[in-house]
Amino acid sequence: MDFVDRLLSCADCRQEFIFTAGEQLFFLDKQFKNDPKRCKPCKSRRAGMVAAAAGVGPAAAGISRTETRTQCSECGVETTVPFKPTQGRPVLCRQCFQVKRVASPGASATTADLIAATPIAILDPSSSSVDLVTEMISAPVDSLANSN
């Protein structure tokens, strides 16, 4: 089924807006039956009013989401976080947070520790390094083959 961009009229502001082919595919994937009634600005304005009327979320309190610039406690890179950091608690960049999240609960390996533990051959993709990695991988297999 081929989708083409279509012009629709907004139910609130009566302005025309484009219902793109990508949006139509999304609607089909989600099995939505009806086309959108509102343009994006009217839709977001309405969503904010609904949240405020329901008394939930940051829109209800009149608070917009703020980003705070800070330094990562692990690697020292400057990053932004969606909260105001409190003193005495570590703040992690996205990469360090992912590493810490993947690490086992009992281990407290830092990003620097993981990088230091990574063989230099993996960090340096030169041809001699590739040979070293091949040697490292094939060595245990050879020793197992000789033990039989």
C-alpha cells in the first residue's frame, strides 16, 4: 500500500496541515481507525489543557521539564540531566549510566575500569592488532583440540 502526503483541516484552528506518508504508516501499524483531527500545535495545546484539568503531570503544576548542565561523576564529561542534582549523590552521563546499569549489582566497575580492562587490540583496529585478537581467540581452541 503506497502512502502519499495528504492535506487535512484542523478541527480547532481550521488551518490545513500535512498528514505525512510516514504518519499514515504509523497510524496503520497502530491500527488507528481515524485520521488526526488536529494539527501538532493544537494537539499539544489540548494535551496540556487536559493534563492540567486532570491535575496530573508537570503541565498541571505549570512546570516545564528543565535540563541541568553538570559533570559526570565517573568520567568527568559535561552532560545534561533532566533533574537538579543534589549534593553528595553521583551524577552520571548516559554512557556511564548504561555501563553501571549493565554491570552486575555487586560489582562497582567504573567506565575507566572497563576501558582499562579492554585489550588494546580491541581499542586499536590496526592490522597487527587484528592479528593479535585472532591469535587470542584461536589459542584456546587449539589447546582444546590438542588435549583430546
